Amino acid sequence: MATESSMSPEDANQLDTAELARFGYPQKLSRAFGAYSSFALAFSMITITTTVFTLFSSPFQQMGGVGIWLWIPVTLGVIPLTLVYAHLSARLPVTGYAYQWSSRLVNKDYGALVGWAALCSFFVGTASIALAMGQVFAPQIWKAPTTRDIQIVAIVAILATVLINLVGVRLVGIINNIGASTEIIGTIGLAVVVMFGLFFFKNSEGLKVLWNHTPTAGNPINLKFVGLAALLPIFTLLGWEGAADLAEETKDPRKTAPMAMIRSVVISGVAGFFVYAVFAMAIPHGIANTVNQSENPIFYIIATQMGHYTGDFIQVVAFISIFSALLANVTVATRMCFALARDNMLPGSKVLAKVSERDKVPVYSVLLVGVFALVINLLSQGFVTKVLSLVSVAYYATYILTMSAALIGDRRGNIPETAKHYFDLHKWLRPMAWIGIVWSIVVVAYGTLPVVNRVAAEYFGFALLIGVIWWALVLRGRLARGEAGVPSTVLADTIDKD
């Protein structure tokens, strides 16, 4: 058989369509994402610019400059999760990722729980990026922005990204490619310039900031505050699984999605540590002065050390990067909603599963994601940290459930094989899944047990309760009657592409 590289685009597309049919679905979405677009989507979902620019002060408030080093253990904790997801996405390349995997490896009721948790994480994640955008840029519009001002910026951004998604996934891919490239060249590139500028900046913290252990909030350094300080890199390294969720819009997803996830996590982890550390070393006039003044700390640092023109440049880079992140979040949330609706798992599934003939867009799913983002934005009262706490809990609850499904599937022997040239953990699947579970439990504990994060536990518990009520009253009956859930197909090994 011809190799993939020698195939025409039409033949490759037909092969991807045939693979999808083996999982019980016709090809309705447009396969517009190649290798870079898939990486760009995952990288934009992570978006180091959004979280670093939004929460730059947090580690300094909790434990001082030594909090910068927390990027390293957090990145190492996320990698096992990424590897297990890469293993599964190479075998079950279907939109709806964790929901699809769990339904097929465990059962449809378990898949319903995982799908609901994943849907909650994406819905809230979309709102959190919008709020982050409002928090970063409202001060550039109003001198003393109110909660309502922050919400206005977020609302405008949500409406814009929903409109772009309605146009089609090709436009989403183009804008995401631009956003990811801008973030890499702009944010990381400027950090490189700042690193060399450290030799010339006046009153900068320099290397000593990496050993500073004086929290600006005045609290003692203990496990509680270490955990709270770690939430910045934890918030950052989320969403990389979006590459797997767009499997049905990706060319050769068995190969493309796993590597997109792995590359995005490794690059973002390393780049996040580097960018955060360099900007911290460039802090002028003391840490407390920088993190406590009204202007965004990163904008303040760059403008003070390199002039207002450079400060304006980083604002443009930040705007493009954060907008791209919001766009990616809307896209991925839409696909999870569509995947569940297609299997009659949601109220109004028939409407939500409709795909426009011309643009291949699940229009009503896009609109629903936009509505939920707007509602969450208004209910949050503009406090981005409150929503971000909920995001991390929802994401990591999904990770725990998915790692458990992988262990169950491996024990049952029903994880399908795939061709040798695709990603494979082999004997390392179980160890990576167990490490992922332990790490995820630690994160969920830190995201819920401290009093400051207790609201996240309450919100997520309420969201899960809604899902349980829906399952008990309606969905359980649909599943029992065979009216909902993934198609009952044999998980064939793969279609040989060699």
C-alpha cells in the first residue's frame, strides 16, 4: 500500500474518513488541521502568556521568588498525563476524546460521567480565558476598571470568537496559527531580549529573585502556600488535550494529535519557566512595588526597563496570544459539546449535533458554548482567580477519570493496538497512568481544600450534581434502551498506512 507521504490529499482524506467510519460515525466535520495547526491549537489552549500575564504576582505573594522553581515539578507532573493521552489518542482518534475513550474502555455510563466533567472543564475554561483578557486589558481602557468593565471586555471577546467559529474551522486554524506563532516569537522572543538586557537594566532583581523567600502577603511558607503558589503553572499547563478533541478535523490524527500534545506541554513547560524567571529577574524597584501597583506587572516591567514602545509591543503580543487562546477554547468546547450531542447524551441533542452543510460547523453547539461563557462571566463578578480555581479542579477531575479508564482498559485488554509507527507507551502505560492519578489527586486537593479555594469545590460539586440528576432522570434510561452513547462497534486495530 502507498505510504502516507506519497498519498494525494484526496486519498489521505478518504483514508481518515474510512477510519472514522469504523468507529461508527460519518465524516461531517472538515479535516483542515495539519501538524502545525494541531500543535498551535494545543499551544494556544495552554497559553503561557495568558496565565503569566494574569497571575504573575501570585507566587510572589504566597512564597516569594522561589515560587518560580515550581514550574519544574508541575511540568514533570503533567507529562505522564500527556503520555497516556497520547497513547489513547493514537488508538481512538475520535472527537470527544476522554468521553469516547472512557465509554469504549469501561462502559457508557462511566463515559457519561467523564464527558460531563470534560464539558464542564471546557465551558469554564472558556470563561476563564475571557475573564483573564478582561483583567489584563481593562486597565488599558479605563484608569480604574470596575468589575463591570472587566466583564465588558470579556463579553466582547467571547462574541468575537464565537463569530469566528461560526465562519468555520479553517479560519480558526489560520488565526490560531498566527496566535501561536505570535506567542512564540513575541512573548518568548522578548524574554530572550530581556535576558540579555539584564546586564544593563537598573535596579533589577537579577538572579537573587530566584532565591527570594519573603512572601509579599506576609504569610509563612508552608505546604498550603506552596500549593497555592504552584497553581500558576498548574493553571497554565491545561488544555493541551484540545488537539485530541479535534481528531475528526485533523489529518492523520493518530500521528498528529499525540505529538501535538507532547510538544505543546514540553515547550510550554520549559518556555513558561524561562519567561516567568526572566521577567521576574527584570523587576525594577523591588518585588513588593511591582506586584502591588495598579498596572499589569509585566507591562510595568517592560515599559520601565525598555521604554513605552516596547511596552506597547508586548501589549499587542499579549492581546493576540490571549485572544487566540480564547478562540481555541471556544473551538474545543464546541467539539466536546457536539460529540456528546451526536450520541444523544445532552438535552436538545438533535439540535446541538446539527452541522452546517456549507461550513461544516456545529452551529448550535458553538452558540451554546458562547452563552455559557457569557453566563459564567457574569456570575463570576469579574474575579478571574475564582473561575481559574474551578477550571483546574474540573480539568484534573477529568484526568483522574481518564487515567482510571486507561488502567481498566489495559487490565481488560480492550485497548486496541495500532501500527508500530504511532505513539505507544508499551509497558509504561500503567506506571504513567498511576503517576498521573496521584499527581491529579494532589492538584485537586490543593484546588479545593484551602479555604481560599473552597468555592471551587462547591461550584464543581454543584456542576457534577446537575450531571448526576440528568443521568438519573433521563440519560440512564436512554443508555439502557440503546438510544444514547457511543456506537457499539468493534475496536479494530487500525487501517494500515504502511
